[in-house]
Amino acid sequence: MKNINDIGIQIPQVYLPKAGLDLKKWAVIACDQFTSEPEYWHAVEKIVGDAPSTLNLTFPEVHIEKPGEEERIKSIQLAMRRYMDQGFLQSQDGLIYVERTVSGKTRKGIILSLDLERYDYNKGSSSLIRATEGTIMERLPPRIKIRQGAALELPHILVLIDDPHHTVIEPLSANKSKLEKLYDFDLMLDSGHLTGYAINTAHENQVIEALRELAKPETFAAKYGIGKDEPVLLFAMGDGNHSLATAKAIWEKMKTQVGMDHPSRYALVEIENVHDEGVMVEPIHRVLFGLKKDLFAELEKTFGANFNYTPSENGAEMTQRVDSAEGEKQAIGLVGGGKQFGVIEIANPTSNLAVGTIQSFLDAFLKAGGAEKIDYVHGEDVVERLALQPGNAGFYLAGMHKSELFKTVILDGALPRKTFSMGEARGKRFYMEARKIS
């Protein structure tokens, strides 16, 4: 392991499944996906069976706050130690170049560790590594329970760099024939293909120097048209903000007891270039379950004369109207909730983005007992399927252009929570690599 302190990274020692294990059963999707679709996780369990799998090393959030939570956490921690003791995991030193192909698009990334001392998820942060969205503090305690006492971390964290000239990751793609292939296999349940390559020392040095160039204050200032005294943002969260925030919270509690060289100071992530054609930034939609109040009446009450609603013939018309909306009014699709399909327009909004405006309403609506729970979902089809069930309602939101992300965070701070997602559910990161944290 080698620390590159000036750019906040560590060259990690990674653990991969030993040769001969069924990788299609080993790798499972990020634990925070399909949280309102237990049938997906039943299918995963059926595929995995008794085989060694990251399913046994992670906690699918579909099970959070369900009976048996404590026993499941203990079982995960025991499985981590058992897998290490039985030799299911073998060490691999150095960076890993990865390619993930799904739905005809390939995105490229590098597995490395980030220094949590250079990361701050709080509002107004000016750290080298920053959250791009608001952190929901109440989501951390269950994750902390899972990570505390764990021998390993398995990342689904995707972190973005803003590299318009393709200097960091893309040269590895051009030279991958010279790299040792570590794994190459199809993922389960129509989630595409994953390939990983060991990055040799020469290419590792090229990656480090390219990141250093991006982190130079003069490079940073020129890119965004800002002053040279503006703190550099090198790494911006893409997916997994709450997982990285969990690692940070634990590290802050323990560092005075264990010292600054402890492995928990770092977190394993995959970095990707926001300008990669395979990186898709998609909106995250909202679904309310178990409505207890008249949603439409509460919307009219909250927004008053600024509120307007017009019905749509179907979901396709609704999404087209939201996606093409222009002007000062914010457009949000409404599915279910006593209606079928329609578009809400909000004049004089309280937030710069529609997602912020509607999230403020939803927070208050839920606090007042307006619904049993909320979930954050990907894809128009999922919104429709869940929101049209009796007693539910969904809100469809348009996306933001990914090229706007870094400058928006630099100038305005973190976006409203759950603003965007890197791709839809089946394109999310699969657990493959592990790292020792205790």
C-alpha cells in the first residue's frame, strides 16, 4: 500500500475471489438497489444458493428494519472472517482498471482508496473530496452498525472526476492489451459484463501524475473560471455517498484510538470520468407508499397560487412534458395519488431545482404523517408500476446534464439529496473487490 497524500489517494491491497469460484454468483448488485422490489433479491438468493458470494458479505437494504437485522449483521461479519480463513479471497496489490458494459454502453473506471481525512460530507464543504448531494443523517446509523466490527469493506461507491481531456482513465483503455486481466464475466440478471485489469507500475504513475495535474489550483481555476484561491474539488461523489459518509463517521470516532495509519482511514472506491460516454447521469424519482392524507389537497395547500396541475393522457405524454419543460416554472410528473398521470407546475419555486422544491414538500408531508414511507427509484417504468398501486403516489423528475455537475457543486454547494443517479438500477455497481479494514 502506498499513500499519495497530496491528491488524497492510496494505492490499495485489494482482495479478489480465488480462481475457480463462480464469479456470476460471487458478484451481486449494490445493496441500496431494488429496496421496494423484494422479488429481485429473492431471484438473487436463488441464483447464489450455497455458493461463496458477496450476497453473504453485504446487507441488502430491502431487509433493513425488518426482523432478524442484528442476526443478519452478525452472520455477515462471520462470513467475512470465514471467507478469509478458507482462502476464498486472495490479495492483489495495486490499482485496478475496470470496464462495465450494460445496455450497449461501456463505462471505464479505476479502483483505488480515498483518504477520508480529505473528505467532508457536511453542507458548505470545501474539501478535496466532496458530496454532490445532501447527506441524510438518519440513513447513517444502520450502515454504521453493519460496518463497525466488519473485517472487510466491499465498495459500491462511484466517485467522479472532471477530466474533459481524458487524461486519467482513458489511456488505460487504449493500453489494456498490455495489462494483466484479473476477471472477465457476465453479471447476473441482465446486468451486463464486467472486466478488470491489474494496472502496472508505469501506468500507475501516469494515473497519479494526471490526477495531480487536475488538482493544480491554476488548472482548477481556469477550468471553472474562478479565483485561484478557491479550494480544489478533485473527487465528487457519484453513487454511494451514504456509504462513504458512514466510513467517514466511523473513522472520526476511532482515529484517536487507533492512530492515523489505520486502514479505516481509507475507503475503497471506483473513480470514473464524468465525460465518459458510458457514464449516464439519471434523475431519481420518488414514490410514496401508504398515503394517509389527501396528497393533492396538501400540494394545493402548500404551494397555493403557485401550484398548477394538468392531466396527461398517459405516462409517455407526462414524461415528455416534464423532460421538455422550459421557463421559470418547475415541472414535476405526478403518478397515482388519486390521479393517473399529470404534470405539476410550481411558480416562484423555493429551490433552484425541481427536485429540491418537491423534496421540501415531501419531507413536511411525511413528518405530518401523510404517508407510511418514501422510496427513491430509478426509471419511469418503476415509478409507474409502484405509484399506480392503490394508496401510492409517484413523482417523476427530469434529469440534469452531467457536464453541469462539478461547477454547480463548486458554486452552489451540494445538490438536494437524491437528485441524480449514475445510470438506472441494473447498471449500478456490483460488489467484486474487497479490502481489509480491521
